[in-house]
Amino acid sequence: MTLAEVSEQQLDTHPALGWSRGETDMAKQRVNWLRTMGLVEKRGDEYALTNDGFRFVESAVEK
């Protein structure tokens, strides 16, 4: 997903975040935080879950 897509997805699923639509600063902070944990990797101008990221999401959904 691009930063714009991450931002829109987060606002669509968590409107309480209160981010401004069209602004990607908060999405950039979020994906960079996930990158530091090895859960997301950058591929060109898009971000994708790593294998560890997929396992984390699956575990979180199960709980």
C-alpha cells in the first residue's frame, strides 16, 4: 500500500484517529514504526507486511 492508501485505510477502519484526509504524516510515522519492528518493509513507494508482519496480524486477529 502507498502512504495515501495506508492513511485512508486507517481512517476508514479507525475514524477516532482524527487524521486529516489527504495528509500522510501520521501514516508515515505508523509504517516507519512498524518497519523498526520488522513487521513492514518498503518496496519502492509502497509498504507491505513482512512474514513476521503476517504472523503478527494473524495472531492479533485470533485473539
